[in-house]
Amino acid sequence: MQMAGNELRYKRLRLLTKKLNRERKRQAKKIDILCNDFITAQKDFVRKLNAVNFMAVFYESIIGKNDLNSLLRTAVRMIKDELGDATVTFFLREGENFEVHIFETADPISVGKGSLEDCFSPELMDNICKANKVCTLDELFALGLEGNPVELNKVSAVTIPLGRAGYSLGFILIYRSGGERVSLERLGGVRAVAPGFTRAIRSCRGPAQPA
């Protein structure tokens, strides 16, 4: 009788131990989920805070810029400081055509043969403006980007629209070759200042350009 009682207590103890282990695992999963949610929320908060900080510094930097070249050059410096090493090019509507502004040197330079900018046909530029959204390289291919696929696949690129209320002034091309990709997450601040930056460009250029 004593052995039977011991066996019964042992079985009950094993069942209790299994139950406690299952409960610990459930609690551990809940804690992991809560921690992951907290980390995600913290990262989102930091990204938003960084975007707000970039907006404040960006607008402060372009205040009083009445010359287009000076305005664009300042914007390039701010964007590069935010994103790291990247090429920043502006495609701005000029009537039915586009002006291409590259600030790798002190003054805007012509598009070099074989550069990524050289792959942007008038039709592609117009399609990007009509899309009026941030476009990745894959989306640019769908819109008509042409060039050597092997070489283009080595590039990380995005375009950011310059427009407001149905008006399209053009877009910003940001790209880098190899290494770290241009992250959409890090573009939050640049995307946020685009509408205000568009107004600043229009102000520098005088009368509104046709959409």
C-alpha cells in the first residue's frame, strides 16, 4: 500500500512538473512577444524622432535660399548627411522637358554617358512623375528604365516625388553602387520634407511650371 501511494504521489508530481513547465513556456512566449513589440515600437519611435529632427534641420538650412543652385546644393548636403555616401540627382520639369541637376562638383554638371542618369529617358521621367510615389529600382524597371541589367543590378536606387496636390515638379534620384543599400526606412525624413522642398524650388524658379 505504501509503494502504491508513493507511485501515485510520484505520478502527481510529474504531472504537476509538466504543467509548470508548460506554463513557464507559455509565459516565456508572452514575454518574448511583449519584448519584441516593445523593441519594434521603440525602433518606430526612434525613426519618427530622427525624421522630425531631420525635417527641422533641413528647413532651417534652406530658409532664405533664393537661388536654385544654392537651394539644391544645400539639399544634397543635408540628404547625404542623413543617408551616408550616396549620389543625389534632381530631375526638374522645364516645360515639356526635364532639367537634370547633379552636384558632385561645385556646379551642376551634364549627365555623363553610361551613368545611371543616362538611363532615364523622357518617357521614364514622365512615368515617374505620373506615379507620384517613392519608386524602387524594380519599380523603375517596370516604368521603363533601360540599361545593362547586369550593371543596374549592382545599384541600389530610389526616386522620391517632388509634388503637391496633384502638381508634379519632378523627382529626386538617390542611389549608390554596391555596399549598403538605400534603405526605405531611412528615407522617412527625406520623404517628409519633399512637399515643403517642392514649394521652395517653385519659389526659386519664379512662376509655377506647368504640371
